[in-house]
Amino acid sequence: MYLKNSAICISLCLIIGLVSGCSSGFLGLAPMGDRKEYSHARTLYEQGSYQQAISELQEYIDKTKNVKRREARAYRLLGLSYEKTGQLNKALEIYLEALEFYPKNVPLLLEAARLYQQTNLTNRSKQLYERALKEEPNNPEALAGQAVNYTAMGFYSKARQYYDHFFELEPTAPPQYRARYANTFLAQRNYPQAFIHITMALAEDNQNPDFWLVSAQARRGLNQPREALKDLKIARLLAPNRPELMGQEALWLYEVGADKEARKITEQMLKLNPQSQLALWVQSLIAQKRHKTTEVKRLREQIRQIDPNSFIGQVAAKSLEK
């Protein structure tokens, strides 16, 4: 009779536990009261009260002495809250602590891998994405993240393998993924393929200056300098004060003989940043073409003094030795 009654009690507790979490937290979840605390912290996060969410989540995790009952989602939300406050090191610390308890939890693996990638710790990011893909081989976020890592490492063909798998799973993915794919071809000087894929990205979003820049670079590689300048001008219209776009256009205009236009852009660059080495370098090239030796030396000495260790600074210094 005792065994029979015990079995009934256990069965009842299991049923209650499935519905309400019981008092001891079945299925690895915290008790109902605790889960309400988590829900409140999540609401605070969604409202943008990140510091308060951090306090409540930390208290929620700390009071759960049994680590098996600590919820992975609470750790993840705590890490995201730290990220929102700019405390990336603390966020990473939280993700890694959680992975000690949940080593196969894919959402945690993805967050930690993404954060490693964001802080340029590519090898560590790669390792975590590998672990995520071991658990979920068709996880699009892990595939795209790993593609970015291999691109950063210079393994462009390997990166495309991950992108190819990603596109099979996500054929309507946002155009930035197609643009990244195009960049892998551009890096290998495969300009025809780069142009094909960036054109696909532009068909979905023609308001992104970075897409037009890739298109311009691909056209330039295809020996289409005028078309390349047209694409670059569109990029400039969309982002008129971006220094790298201004410098690129000034340099390309100089190369096609449009010195007056090139100098005008360099003057705009110097208004935004009086120490723009690229602007001064283009001006020195224009002066050199006009055989103004004194002006060339003055400009290049100015470049060298601004930053002798930069690439342009080193080139300028070497030219002064001649």
C-alpha cells in the first residue's frame, strides 16, 4: 500500500510539475515563482532598462544554488544586457560561465562566438561556431558566422562553402549576405563573379553605399574605369562625408586625368579632417604631374609628420629620400 501511495504521489507531482514547475523545478526549469522573476527581467530588457535587468538577472541566477536549475536563457539574457551597456568583456564572461553548465547549448555558443568575432578573436569564434554546427549542422547563423571568420582569415574559397550552404537554407536572405559573398570573389580578383553577385545584392537594396563601392571595385577590375567612377559617385551621394569613399573617388579621378575634380574633393576632405594623409597624398600627385617639386616635397613632409608609421606615411617618407 505504501509503495502504491508513493507511486501515486510521485505521479501527481510529475503532472503538477509539467504544468507549473512543481516546487523543485522539473525539466531543468526554475520554480514558477522564479520564472516570473525571469519574465520581469526580460520585460525590463525589452523596455531598455538594461542595468536594472542586469541586477535582477544576476540575483535570479545567484540565488539558485543548484547549478542544474540555472536556466541557460537567463545567462543569455544577462549577457545580452551587458552588451547593451557596452560591457563586452563582462558579457563574454557570462556566456563562457554558462557554457560550463550548458556546453551544447546552441544559442549560448552563437552569442559567445559572435562576440569573439566582434572583438576580432577569430580563432576562438571559429571554435565555438564549430561546436554549434556540430549540434546543429544546418544552423544558418552559425554557417554565416563561420563564413565571416574564414573570410577574415583569408580563406575565401572555404568561406564560400559556408555561404553556399547558408544560401541553400536561406534563399531569400537579406542582401548583405550576398554582398559579403561578392567580397570573397573581389578579394581573389575574380571580378566577373564579384560583379554578378554584388549586382544581385543591389537588385534588392540600391541604397547601400557599401554595395555600390563593391560594384565600383569590381567594374574597375573589369577595366571599366568610367563605369566604376559612376558607381562610386552613387556611393558618395548616399554617404557624402565618408572619408574612404571621398579618398577613393579623388584617387580614381586623378588616375583618369580629372585633376580639377580630384583636388576639389581633397579640399573637402581636408575641411572635414585637416590631417587626412590620403587627401594630401592625392594633392602631392597632382603637384607632381605639374612638376611642382617644392610643393610635392612640402606635402609629403606634412604627410610624414602626421603619421610616419601609416602606409601612406611610409610611402611619403621613402619618396622624400630620392
